[in-house]
Amino acid sequence: MSEDYRPMWADLGLDLKAHDALLGVLGNAYQDIFLSQKERPEGMGYFDFVMSEVHGLRIKELLDEKAAGRKIVGCYCVFVPEELVLAANATLVGLCAGADFATDAVERLLPRNTCALIKSTFGFKLGKVCPYLESADMVVGENTCDGKKKAYETLDHLVDNLFVMDMPQAKSAQGKSLLKAEYYRFKSALEDLTGVAVTVQSLRQAIETVNAKRAAIHRLSALRKADPAPISGLDALLANQVFLYDNPARFTDAVNKICDELEVRVENKMGVSAARKPRILVSGCPQAVPNWKLPFIVERSGAVIVGEESCVGERGTRNLTDASGESVDEMMEAITDRYFKVDCAIFTPNPDRLAHIEEMAAAYKADGVIHYGLQFCQPYLMEAIPVEKALEEKNIPCLRIETDYSNEDAGQLKTRVEAFIEQLR
Amino acid sequence: MRFAGIDIGSRTIELVVVDPTGEILLSLQADTGFDPIAEAGKLLAGVAYDRIMATGYGRSLFEISFDAPTVTEIKAHARGARAFFPDAHTVLDIGGQDSKAIALLENGRVRKFEMNDRCAAGTGKFLEIMAATLGFGIEAFGPEALRARKGLSISSMCTVFAESEVTSLIARGGNRGEIARGVHSSVIRRAAGMINRISSQGDIVFTGGVAKNPCMCHLLAEKLGRTVLLPDDPQLVGALGAALLAAEASALQD
């Protein structure tokens, strides 16, 4: 990193030694996994820069915003409406973590058999290595899966300002009114935090900002439908991962620039590799930075990932929010409509997700689907079995993976993924 | 042209050389030891071949050292099993450190597979440790277990926990042969579960080192009520499959 951020990290209360170790590992992993790829779009240089400054410049920007009186809100889920946060003059950042950290300390607070995503979240807090979390003026939890909702009870003792939002579990009229009521409660909490009332203008502006960001990602996704795929799954995943860290307008520009470049590639039938590669759709649990384990194995084994049916991917970014409402209430309704469509596995039943997987497999011309489940993530692991069955009935090969953030199973995983790719060739 | 296949497993390395018709010209075996690539090099010394393909858990190391193409054990066993049994649709491979159930399409391609994850449960290594705990040589373990009239139940699949379960059965005066049979049954329960997830009927080709154990074959057939077919040398199936795939790849290039 170009600037010395150590005083900034120290002010945030980070454990500098542990943090150095984390950045060291992250830097090496990024080098091996991303920079070693061939035929990368030039526009990915932006994301290389973002990643090299992920705990540096971006944190400095957030702290500058704070100094100017803006509030920072952290969240762990795509059900937290960024529109409301922006409209209340605050900035939303994702806090989900994708690496094991301070596991011993975590297992004093959480059972060992907790999913890696939740454990990692705690590890980054207890290990004092997440500058995003330490910058946040409010942390939003949401009652999605049992693991998360119970973990928030414990997290409440570790962070100053935890706001927990309740979540419906069924796509019923009652479920929707619960979500809407919770979004109103969240709006009030934000207004209390920032002292800024959400207005028709600020909310419409916020919806348009977030929609533009989503539209850029939709454009990127559409380009990945081309055969050969013009961008690696790893690079596209990275863009999806940065979706919730970066300044929205700058992110939108960066993604659109990559798309301009990819359009030329698609026109010239140029892909990430000369040879035709089996095309894979990844479906299931979110993959937070720096969890690049599965896509790295898949793409190193000679396939290309063309889509992510995931919170960090299309489940999180699908559908725009209608900005045409003429009152705050109308726009609140539109926001509820948009988020209520998210097909998270906490909903029962959840037929939309299966329909989306089948739709995506066809649209992205996937030769096979890898269902990515985090160990102990009951909702997605439960759905994995009917998903596999339904896909196989349609003659779409499916590989069910159940893994975590460790590298303990990398050898086995590699053999299974390679054998699956052989099956598709 | 002579085509070689080398299967670098966790316990043993097999080398098979075939002619263009798939006839086996040579087969060799060695222990993997702690340096698989050095062992593979020794095994290959003086063996004449034109093309080679590697499989097994050491395949990636071999690919780097010998600049050779590789194939997973799953595809290699599927191909090798078809060489012995052209109608095979289901293959069970239990090797030293992992086990796989493989379902094949009509044309011999892999339709679906299941594989144990992470630990040594239900593999050759598990049986080896249990045999040692019970004081049997690995060769005698299967026949002794087969002779027992019943099996004492072993519930744990974790190698470490199962070992202590076996130790406590011995302490309680359990018959060694019956405990041995119980150990075999516990591995078969797991293997049968994997097979049932991918295929519901038809003969099963049993490959890998564990297929040489007669009690395993007997219990597998009994548990599933399906015929178990054994190749002449089940341990060679992976290497043979790799050799045949090398030959087919070469034919495609020409």
C-alpha cells in the first residue's frame, strides 16, 4: 500500500500484528489466484487497486466521510436495503468475512458446528482485524437463519450499536407486511442515527444510485452469457464481492468500463481462453472476500464459471427497485416489493430459487451446476438435495459440494471438481 | 505404440502398459512411501512406453515432474472397469485414503459419483488400522472376518473413535473374528450408502485394494442384494484405465 495506514488502523483499535498477518495472507492469495490469470480485461485493474487498498484507501474514505458528519452502517445480508441507508445520508458496507480468523476465541462464544461465515464474522471482530466493522456507527443484523439470529444475541455484547431486523420465513401477505414494518423501523433507526429525515427526493436519488449499480452488474452478467465467456468467473465474482464495499457511483463506472471492453471481446468471439471450456453455474451459499476457494479450484481445473446463483451474485442483485413512487410510502412499498422477491433459503417453501437456478442454467448455457454449501448451513444444504434431483431430471449434471473456509479438504475437492469437469467435457 | 497408465495412490503405485488394442503388456506395483515421485521414477525406469497418463492423488505432482496429462481416479476407474466388464454401470472403488461410488452411462462415461470427504473413514487405511488393533495381518483380516458367524456392532466411522470402540470390545472379551466382521460391516454400510445414492440396481464392479478382501465382497453383495464383480487384479484398474485413456487420446489426435 502506498500510504502508511498504520496510525489509522491503530486508532480504529485494530491488532496491528494480527492485521499485518491477515493482509500478508490476503496479498499472497490475491497474487496467486487473480493476478496469475491470463487474458484478464484491462478494466480489472480497478478491482486490483480496490483490493490492494481494501483496508487502506477505502477505510480512509469512510473515515473522511465520518469526519464530515456522515454515518457508516455495516451489514451482513442482502436483505438490508442500501436505498434507505443512502437516503438517510449514510454509507452501507458489507461486513461478511470469508476467512477463518481467531478460531479459538470464536469457539469460546459459538459452537464449533457453526457455519464458517458466522464464525469468520466473529473471528474478525474478536481478532480485531476488520476496519470496516470498527468504522461502523451502526451494525445491522437480520433474523435469517437460526445460526445468524442466535449469533446476533452474542454479537450484541461485542458491538456498540447493533440493530436487529426481524425477517419473515414465508412469502405470504403476513410475511410481506412484517418485512415492510421492519423496513419502516429500520428507516426510523437510521434517521435517529444520522439526524437526517428520508425524503421523497433523497429516497428517489438513493434508489436510482443503487439501481445504477445493479444495472451495471446485470450488464456484466449478460455479457457472461456469451460463448466463449469473455471474463473469468473469479474476476466476475470479485466485482460482485466489491459491490457492497465500494463507493456506489465509482463502482458503477468501473463495472460499466469493464463491460465496454467485454462487449468488444464478445463481438470478436474472444474468450478468457482459446479452447472451449466447460461452463459452470455456481449456486448456493454466499462467497465473501477472500473466500475464493471453490472458483479457484474450478477454474484451475479447466472450466469457466459463468454465473453465481448466490447472495454475492444474482440472488443479491436481481431486480431493480421501482423509483416511480411519488411519496416516501410508495417508495417504501417498492423497496419492500423488490427485497421480498429475494429467494433466500430461509423461506419455506422456496420454489422461486429452483426456478431461478434452472433459468440461469439455460440462460448462461451452463454445462453443469455446482451447488456450493457451507458446512452447517442448514437452509442451503437442505435445499441442495431437491435442487440436485430437479436438475438431474432435466439432464443438467450437478455436483453438491459441502465445505468451509479451511484448506483441509482441498485435495478431495480438487478431485471431485476435476471429475465433474471430465464428466462435462 | 505402447501406452502407460500410472496410478499414484496414497498407499501404492501401479503401472500398466498396454498395446493399441488395449492388451496388457506389463504391470508393476510399488509402495508409495514418503516420496511418491521418486517411487514413480523408480517404477518407470527401464519401462518402454510412448505415451503416459497419470491418475491417483499424486497425479498433479506427476504432471509437474513428468509433464504428462492426468485424469481423475474416478474417470480412470470407470474406464478400467469397463475393460474387464463391458456392461458395467456401477463401480465401487475403495482405495487407501478414499472411496468412490461411480455410476456410468451406456457409453461408459461417468454419469454421477459420490466420494467420501475429508477423513479416512471407510477406506483401506481404516481397515489397516483396525486389523493392526485386532492383531491381524492385512491379508488375513478379511478371511478371518468372513469365518466369524456374526459381527459385533461397531458404530463409529471415525478411525480414532472406532479404534477405541474395538479396544473396549476386546477388553470385554469379544471374539476377535466377530469384532473384525463388525469392522467390515461398518465400512460396507457406508459404501452401500454411497452406491444407493447413485444407482439402485445392476451388478457392481468392485475395484481398488480393498476389493481384494473377500469379506468385503461377501458383505457388499449381501447388503445390497446385487452381484459383485471382481476384476483379476482390482488394484490395477485405475492404472489400466489411465493407460487406455492415453491410448484413446492418442488415437483422437491422429
